Amino acid sequence: MYEEKFIDKAISLAKKAEKLDEVPVGAVIVKDGKIVSSAYNKREESRDATAHAEILAIKKACKKLNDFRLLGCDIYVSLEPCVMCMGAILNARLENLYFGASITSGSISAKELVELSNLNHKTNVFGGKKEEECSKLVTEYFKQKRKSKS
Amino acid sequence: MYEEKFIDKAISLAKKAEKLDEVPVGAVIVKDGKIVSSAYNKREESRDATAHAEILAIKKACKKLNDFRLLGCDIYVSLEPCVMCMGAILNARLENLYFGASITSGSISAKELVELSNLNHKTNVFGGKKEEECSKLVTEYFKQKRKSKS
């Protein structure tokens, strides 16, 4: 069941990433109304192409629950997951995905990936959570980046 | 440029995984004709949904080269990458992907994912490398698994 406080937590993590000059994305994994793990994007800091918020949160949750299947867990993300992260969400058998801003790069959507990966497990995908706030975070970040480059 | 010895190395890593009762998949990352990193699937051992051979090899290569962009690097995998791993290959900007056996689960193909992710970076995808040997590895593994369960 969707709870607004968890997307708020994802947003606050995204803001933390932004302060560290990372693309502002935050992710929270929840089970039975409680946070299992949370993370923000650390690609620049760790110089690791896989260190997106969702991957880091999934790794932590697997460790905590001692299982690669995160059954009964939901994930909240401030931005629609990329192909890698959506694949990880499906591999981890997360039940529901709630995300904020939609990807506007023309990439395949999270919802389409659920269908096209043709797995037995299907994650339910719900977008548009606090969309304006989440979207502003990312667009402002890239606007600032472009400014500082020019 | 494709070199058979690297897919052979990926196959030997897959065999190592099999001995440890992991789905047999091996991956090797190569730059300028030299191995940068290699890994085999460790999902069971690490109880981590993201611990596929490709992800582990990419993480190691990023660390070694101190960069999240693996420009000029190729990846050899014994099995066609899943959605998560193909997303990671694209995020890491790997130049060429050479894989052995094709995914037969009806999932979206690695090649289709390159197009549908609509990124500036496009990894070249070449399948069917030592396909029979690679395919046999996976089918035999699951045959044994089913036998031991019945």
C-alpha cells in the first residue's frame, strides 16, 4: 500500500545526493510499513556505473533480509528507474514500484520493461508520485550543470 | 575485435559457478586485448539479486580503471545478458558485447534493449559465440536442478 512518507524519504535522499554533486535520485525499500533499506545515487563518488540508488538499496535489503528475493517488499524511487535498475527490481521480485518523475529521455518505460522481460514475477508499477517536486529536482540539477559548464 | 580465448575464459568461469551450484554464467571485460576484470554469477552465495557475473565484472572494472565509463572496453559473457545486466552494460558504455547462448525465456533481447533504451551510447551486440557449448552449460544445469527436486 502506497504511503506518501516513503516517497518523501526518497526525495530527501535525492536532495542529499544533489548536495554531493550526484544526479539527485533516492530510493527506499519498504516491507510491512517499515523501511528495510534506503540509498541515494553514488555513481560519481564511487566511480561505479552500477551505483544507482535502486541498486544500492536492493543490495542493502538483500543483505538485511539475507535473501535475493525481496518478496513482499515495495520500492519508492524519486525518478523512474533506468533499464538496469528496472531489471534489478524485477530480479529481486519487488512487489510494487512507486516512482516520482518519469524518464523523459525517450527510453523504454519501467512498465514496458515489466512486460517485455517476460518473467514469471511481475512488479506493479505506479508513477507520478509527487511528480512535480521530483521532476524539478532533476531538471534543476541538469540546468545548473549546463550553466557551470558554459 | 573478437578473440575466442575470451569467450573460452567466460565459459571456464561459468563452469566454476556451476560447481558452486550457481546458475553457470561467466563474464570477462577486455581492453586492448587484455583482461581488465572477470567474474562468475554469485547470486546464491552472496544472496544478492544483483550479483550476476556481468554486474560483478563491471564493478571490478570500474574500480580498476577508476571510472564509471568503461570506454574502449568489451564484455564477453557465456549467456545473453538479462535486462538488468544489459542496462548495466549500456550505463558503463561498454563498446562491444560478445555472448554465447541466447536467452530462450521470451525476454526482450540484448539487441532490442540497446535500441529501446535510446541512449547516446550504443553497445554493439554479437551473439552466438561458441553457442552450443554455452547453451549446453545452462540447459544441463537446469536439467540437473529439476532432477534433484523430483
